[in-house]
Amino acid sequence: MSNNEIIALFERQKQHFAAGGTLNVKERKARLIALRGAVEKYEEQIAEALKSDLGKSATESYMCETGLSLSEINYQIKHIDKFTKKQRVATPMSQWIARSFRYPSPYGTVLIMSPWNYPVLLSLDPLCEAIAAGNTVILKPSAYSPASSAILKKIISEVFPEEVAAVVEGGREQNKILLDLDFDYIFFTGSKAVGRQVYEKAASRLTPVTLELGGKSPCIVDKTADIPLAARRIVFGKYLNCGQTCVAPDYILCHSAVKEEFIAEVKKEIVRQYGQNPLSNADYGRIVTKKHFDRICGLIDQSKVIFGGETDAQKLQIAPTVMDNVDYDDKIMSEEIFGPVMPVIAFDDLDKVIDRINSEESPLAAYYFSTDKKQIEKFLARTGFGGGCINDVIIHLATSYMPFGGFGESGLGSYHGKTGFDTFTHYKSIIDKKNITDLPMRYQPYTKLNDKLIRMFVR
């Protein structure tokens, strides 16, 4: 799509919204139902696209992308009638006689910029919420996942008129053109570096934004944890999508009393889940590009690798890898790994661990494996992070009943379910004042009686 075509698309969407083209709730619901049907219709092609872009298996594609997308679409369909109604609230006596309510209104024309690591899920989730809220949407998927972008374009063009929702493919040039346009809301998922650029562009126009970023999400395993089960769940979450998951446990903080047992169980689980040779496992994916592959390989200190470490530059694959005796000064701890490498750091004092986590940039997620309720409560109360799990990893992402979002450096705003609808909605606060009476005390000239009555009613 050329620069002029992008601008013309944007203008058509703005005009369509201004004319009230998205206000009919029945039409919104019908479009969501059509979107659900198209995702189901193209399930195979979605799986093929994800295999092409990231080497994902069909099972993983459905579990982590198509299925979760359908779950969120279904949630919006089920609740849209309730979400779009006026919300009655209490009226203070000072406003008597009146009716107060919050009136949900869409922002307008929304830009959604999605990433390459879960290109279908992280496009369709915010898109269906924005449509449910009554916005028009331009979706800009990542250039690093072209096959997924193509199937998304096919689905969305089949379901929506361009003036309601459309896909713009391309790279940095298209991103720049889009960010120079006067959108009413911007929703971005991706790296911190690009997120800052998006935020700067949005700030120059005072455009509201949601930023879903990332960070080094810690995973703590204390001495009371069920070690075999903890290892099984952590291996699943760490190496899912070859570690290219924004909420993957980035590094493990394991109590020194159980560290050796934990590492032994992790090794068993890697073999159990991926086989003796993961690089020959047809269901094990790959790193998205050579650039990302080289960056991850550069973080690995081979002298500290105790399991895995094999790579295939031609296939862009890195085997599930474990590093032991890691400390905070190691290169692997200098940035978010976003790959299948698990550094393990021993600890003895939870208070020091919490202080260390809080001294770094706020992580998107944090995980704590323990059966000690007091320690769990200490972890939850004192540690700053976006969201997480107790005795599991990443699954807090897979629900429409809780908001998902970052904290501090890991993001701004949240979405999923009702929170997702609210993200793309402005609530007008309205008082509908009745004409049958009028309290005269607020009008000048003020008297002592006015003052007395105002104090009685207002306080």
C-alpha cells in the first residue's frame, strides 16, 4: 500500500466514524460473529502461516493463538449488549432531582500495531475489542511475520469494509506514515525501544495510548515448592515459542537448598517435552530472524551452559538451554532474553531477591513457586510487576476475566475482556437534570440562608 493509499484509507475511516457508521451495536455484534466464522474457516491457513513465520506446530498455533483469539471474540460477542449500555450511578443530593450515568463512546479511528511473536493473537485480541467498542481500526502487523500478516489481511478484508477495519502491511516506512496521522487511539505491542518512539509520537498529539512491552520477568522457586511440578511448568512456559513470549520466565531465582534438585528436574523435563534432540523435533519452532538468532547466541556464556546450547544457524534454531552459576553481571542478565535460554541464580533470602527485582526496571510478569502462604503474600505485596502466577507461569495471559498489562517500564494500560472494551472506550459522565424543580441556593445574590443550605446539601 502506497503512502497516499494509507492516508486515503485513514481519511475514509475517519469520515465513516464521524458519520456514525460504527454506532449500531447490532452491526458491531454481527461483524464480530463474522470475524469468528472467518477465523474458524481459515484455521488451517493460520496454522500454516505461523509454521512459515515461526515454525510453530498446529497444536501450539491453536492453543496459543487461534483458540485464544476465538475465546476473546466469543467473550466480546457474549457481553457486548451489556457493555454498550449506559451505566447508572448514584446522584448526590446536591444535584436533586437528576439521573446520573456513564455513557460509553468509542474513541474514533484506532491504530493497532502488533508484534511478530504471537502475530495472530496479538492482532485479533485488541482488534475485536476495538470493534466491540465501536471504533474503526487500522491494523499494522509486524514485517517480521509476513505470512501471518497476509492471512490476517485476507480474514479482515473478507469480514470488514475497509472503512471499518483494514490491514496495512509493510515495515518502517509504513509505520512512520501511520504514526504521523492523527489517530484517536494507538495500541502498541512490541519492544521497549519502538514503544518509546510510539509514545513520543502520540504525546506530540496528546493521543491516548496503550503500550504492551516486556522486560526481564523473574521466576522464583523457593525451598517449599513442588520441584518436579515447578520444573515441568517452567520448562513449558520458558521454551514455548522458543522463548519468544513477552511473559516467559526470563530467569530463575532458585533457593540454594533445592537448586540442584530443580536443575536435575528441568533437564528431565526438557527431554520429556522436546526429546533427546530438540533441534530435530518437528514441533519445536525457530527464532524469527537471523538478527534475533545472533543476538540470543551472543548472550550465551558457553562456560556456564550445563544443558543444551546446540544451535543451527541455517534453521535459526537454538536448543532449550540451561545456564547455571549465573550472576547479575553476566551478559545474559543485561537485557530481556526473548529466547530459549534459562539462566539460574541461587538465593537464600527472599527479602534481598524482592529488593533486587524492585531495583530493576519493572517486569511485565513475575512468578513464585511456593507452598508457604506467608512468603507468597510477601512476594505479592512487596514486588512490583504487571501480573503473574503462583505455582505456574504465563497462564494469567490466557483469560478474558482479568486485565493484562504492564507496569512501569513494561507497559502502560491493559486489555482483555471488559478491560479491553474499556480501553477503547471513553465514558462520558452525564447528569440528566429534571425541570420539575430547581434549587435556588446556588444562584446569586448569596445570603446567609443560601450559605447554610449549600453547606447542608454539598457536604
